[in-house]
Amino acid sequence: MKVIAIDGPSGAGKGTIAKKVASILNYTYIDTGAMYRCVSLKSLRNNISESDEESITNLLKEMNIELSNDGKVYLDNEDVSEEIRTVEVTRRVSKISSIIELRKVMKIKQREFANNNNVVMEGRDITTEVFPNADYKFYLDASVEERAKRRYLQNKEKNISISLEEVKKMIEERDYDDMHRPVGSLTRTEDQIYIDSSDKSIDEVVKIIIDIVGE
Ligand code: DC
């Protein structure tokens, strides 16, 4: 089955772009960040300490995660699409995603999605760890200023009042965590196709990808 892998920092537009590319190609869209967020949410609900690595890894082994092509996320058959985006879940997910054993189990689950489907999969380590031999590997980037602005406007639409400065600080902290994890860190490599979306619209980036993939 074909795999289009997209990595990049938070707020670069990976989700929106991957979803559109998947829809045009009729591939399955897989948001791997949502999978880490499901583990974060369930560990919060079950009052598991974020340093209890074994219990957190076991949670993932037992949970059922379903991802629909319109971006909806189901945890044990419950729609958690909104709840996994709260500040509480987001804060905890950085710590959780540094658990090495958890990442091993995650990798197995993520690879299973491509057993019977062509996939567009986005995250931080998809081009390097999960599918290093993917058919196409993209690194989608944008300046910190631009990413903060986009996230700030998204928040405003949802009536979440966080200042632009604060959003920028949170993005910078997450960039640091994502790039300095001992395993599965966000890395740029020679064989990724690098796209800087800072001054491009969503549709322009989608077109660049579709033209390269050539279908
Ligand atoms: O893409 P996102 O912001 O929803 O991802 C949530 C967190 O999950 C992010 O802080 C890093 C982590 N993550 C990861 O470690 N590996 C991935 N492949 C995807 C996400």
C-alpha cells in the first residue's frame, strides 16, 4: 500500500493539508498526534501519573483508537475530537510522547493502518521512524511567527482568549520538546521534500504535494 508521510512542527498546517491531500487522492488520513492525545486524555481520566510509564504504555495497548477521514477521533467508540484539543491534554502530551516504550507500541499501531489502505500520515517521526521507506516524505514548515498567528486566530474563532505572545511561547516550548526527544524527535533529513508554508495558502501547499505525488 502507498504511504505519503508528512512531518513538521506544530501549527505548520499538517492536519488541514494532509486531510485535503487524502481526500483528493482517496487515501486514508491518519493524524498521529491525535493518537498521542488519546493516551494523554485517558491517562488524565484514569488519574495515572505522567511519570508512570508502564501504566501509560499499557493504556495504549488496551485502547481502541479510530480515526475517520473527516478528522474525527474515537477513543473506545466515544467521539473525543474536541476533548483531545484542550490545554490540559496538550500540556501533558509532550511528556507522554517522550516515553520510549509507548512510542514502540504506537509505531506498531501506526504501521497497521497502512496494511490495507493507502495512507497520508502526519506527525513528527513518520518520515524517520514509522515509515522511513514511505513512497513520499515531506517536511512541512513555517516560521514561528506565522504558526503562532495561525493558532491565535484559530483560538479566537473558538473564543479561547490567549494572547499572541503566550501562544508563541507555547509553540516554542513544544518545538523544543519535539526536537529534543531522545526517540522519535522531529528531524529534518536529506530525503524529505521540504516545504515552507509561511507565505503560502493551504491550497497552494496542497497543489505542490499533489503535483509531486502525480496522481
Ligand atoms: O500534532 P499534534 O500537536 O496534535 O501532536 C500532539 C503531540 O504529540 C505533540 O506535542 C508531539 C506528539 N507527537 C509525537 O511525538 N509523534 C508524532 N508522530 C505525532 C505527535
